[in-house]
Amino acid sequence: MEPISYVFPATTPSVAVAGEAVRFPVRRIFCVGQNYAAHTREMGGDPDREPPFFFMKPADAVVDSDATIPYPPLTHDFQHEIELVVAMARGGADISAERALDHVFGYAAGIDLTRRDLQAEAKSKRRPWDWGKGFDHSAPCGPLVRTANVGLPAAGRIWLTVNGVIKQDADLRDLIWSVPDIIAAASRSMTLTPGDLIFTGTPAGVGPIERGDRVTGEIEGIGQIKITVAA
């Protein structure tokens, strides 16, 4: 029996940087659950009492804007969630909210793609969400805008359309936990590092997407993310 040869990936997952040839290498992807009050309610939660919680996606789940992605297997309820994405330039543990923005490289519009039926099943059985959230191509992310060019996006319209029809439409000021709060909370659990992305949660209006759908998300002052689901 011949020995098995191993082939390792030649490239590091990365995200485009707006207006630049350089790309931002991705180390990990953290996601915040239920960080807009209306979305928390539509998912059956209580926005007044629940602290921020996190789940993760693999780094190679990241997808560039304008990509065509396959409809994922094992699901009949594939859903969109538009989100502000934070890219970390500096790491650290126990980062204070007051100093959190000193660690940020930039921001982008991203989509947390979800196999909602698998997530719901995992929730009902008190199991991890990995199969519902951390699958291939599940983290589309638009080009990052450097902090020097945008500052902190604490307010501004965030919205998503499917085939030109608005499905999600809110404002960043509706975030329950702000970007500094999110970074501080994450860094209390583990040491953040350069290359980490944080998807900061989605507003209400999440819903299904089908084969052939064109999905466009946008955040005022930050930019767009566009994907097409393969027919």
C-alpha cells in the first residue's frame, strides 16, 4: 500500500482592501449572535437581557464580492444576514472598550449565510451551530475600508436586497452592543490577533434565498457586498 501524500493549501484566505492591490489575510472569523433588538425578537430572544455571544466560521468560508456561490447541501432553508464586519489589525487580550478602536484595521459589508433549518435543529437539541453557520462559502465579505478613511461607523443605513427587492433595512445605531463593546467582550474570552474578522450581527428581515438569486448588501459609508447563488 502506497503512503498517502498530503496536499496543503498554498494560499491564506484573504479579503480585498478598497482601492488597493494588497489583501487582508484572514486568521479567524468571529460572529456575534442577535445584536439588533428587532432581529433578536424575530428569533425569539430578549434583547434587554441577553449579553453578547459568539460563534465562529472557518477562515476559508470567506468569499469575495461578486462571487457566484453554490447552493449548499443538506438544507432547504438557506438564508441571508447582512452585517458590518470589523477587521483586526492588532491583537490583544482584555482590551478595554475605550481602546478597542486602536486595534481595528477597517470595516466592510458582509453576509452571514445560514442553513437556518440546520441551525434550528441544533438549537432544539442544544447542539453547536457549526453545521448551520460554518459551512463552505458562508462568509461573503466586501472590500475593507481602512479606519483612516471612514472612522467608526456608529450610525448609517445597513440594508440588503434579493433580486432588487429590499429584505433587510436598518441603521447601525440600532446595534445593541457597539463595535468597541464587541471587541472588548471577545477579547475577555480569548486573545484576539491580527487577521481576525468580527461579523457584528444582523438586523431584522432575514429570509431565504434560492438558486439563481442575486443578493446585494450595502452599508452607508462602507460599501457593498454582492453575490449570486448558482442556478
